[in-house]
Amino acid sequence: MFYAYFAAGKEGPKRYFKAIFEPAITSLATQSSLATLPVNLKAARSLGIPKDVREIVLPVGATMHMDGSCISAILKISFLFGIFGMQFSGLGTFITAFFVAVLSGVVMSGVPGGGLIGEMLIVSLYGFPPEAFPIIAMIGYLVDPPATMVNATGDTVAAMMVTRLLEGKDWMKKKLTESEV
């Protein structure tokens, strides 16, 4: 909400939440930012984001902007630490968690089954027993849909912010030209 407000003032959050409903539902159902891309492009168009911005920012975001995946990686790690009664403390633990989150969000997001690879990495890096894998896989199954929704809806608000930087703070008030339709 803050980013939408930053991107377009008072009107930004209202129009954003009205336009983002369909991409949010699509991303929950498909669990794929790429499958949500056509719906997200349509939502960005209805927000008045220029064609050149939406056609660059949204596809790049669908493959690289994975903040939901990073958050879910940290959630999975901390959950396993809690279940197995281990202390989630120490600089080495935090640095490893940070790198696993970045790997989950950037590298493994484009790999088919990348979530399971990341979960195996978590289990092996921290020395959890083998029975931790089905537990973390179940947690992954539960948190992946909302993480994908965070990723996809974040792409749209990122496109709004880029538009603000390029077009100025009153960009939303401008009408789309016929050539962009």
C-alpha cells in the first residue's frame, strides 16, 4: 500500500487494489508468476502504466523479483529450527539463511522443482535429520501460493514506481494514448 501511495499518491492504492484482484487470484491458483503475466499486463494497462514500462518491468519481475520466495525460505528455515528445538541464532546461521533466501528467490525460481531443491539444500546445510524433508516440503506446499501472489502483485507495484520515476508524480492522471491501446 505504501509503495502504491508513493507511486501515485492517494489515488494509487485505490486503483492498485481494484486492478490487482485478478492477478492475485490467478497467481494463487497457478502458483506461477509467468502464468500470471498476461493478467498482470492487463492490470498494469488498466492502471495506466505505459506500454514500454509494463512490457519490460513485468516480464523481468516475473523471473527475477521473488521477494515472496525469499520470505518463505526464511519461514521454512525458522520453522524447522523451532520443530527440532534448535536455536536460530548466531552470525553463521543468519548468513546462511540469507544466502539460502537469495538462492531461493533468484537462482532456484527458474528451475523446475526449484522449491524442492531449495528445501533439500536447507535440510542438508543445517544438518537436519532426513525426516525434516517431508515436513519442509509440506510447509513449502502451503506457503508457495501466497508467496507467488506476493511476487506477482509486487511486480505490478514495481512497474507503478518505475512509471513514477520516468513520468513524474502525476502520471496516473494522464490518459493512455491511442497508440498504447
